[in-house]
Amino acid sequence: MVKSLKALQGINVEALAKAIESDAGEAVPGIRDALAEAKAGKFAAVHTPEQIAARKPGRPAGSVKADAKIATNLRLDPDVLEALKATGRGWQTRVNELLRADIESGRLAKAV
């Protein structure tokens, strides 16, 4: 089984086609072309203008949480930002948790 695009790009199309045909016990029409396209990264691509026109823009319905977070810009002092980032991956989530704790403790007013 091919586990990455890099591994797929390294396949020997002819050897793999022969192995598939050997397992199938017969010639498989178009197998070499299909494998060559996959190796070139053309698998699962939209090819025709009709297929492109049929695609709807944006994310599929239901792929976004109802209570999704909102992106915003926030200006912070450089030393504050450096200290937050120094805590490692997930620092933005931790900032959100700190602000939520301040709201719940009454330190910050709840939105009405």
C-alpha cells in the first residue's frame, strides 16, 4: 500500500502494472495509464469544465461547527506575545481559556 504522495511518485509503473495483472490473471486495460496519472499526481482531480462548474464554492454543509471560533486581529505588546508563544503549541487556545476564566470569575463582564 502506498502511504504518501512521495512514495507514490517513486513507484515503477511497469512493475506495479505487471504485479496487478499477475494477481488478476489477465491483462487490465488502461492500468498503465491510470498508474502513470496517479504517479503524476493527477488522481482525484476535477478535469472537465462541467465538473468544475458543478462544484459549489466553500466548505461542504455540516463541516463547520455551530459554535466555531471567530478569527480576529489583536494588538499585543511584543513582550506579552513573546511570553505567550514561549508556552509552545496551543498558546492561542490557552489565551482563549484564560479570557474565558476571567469572564466566568466575574473579572470581565459577560456579553449580553
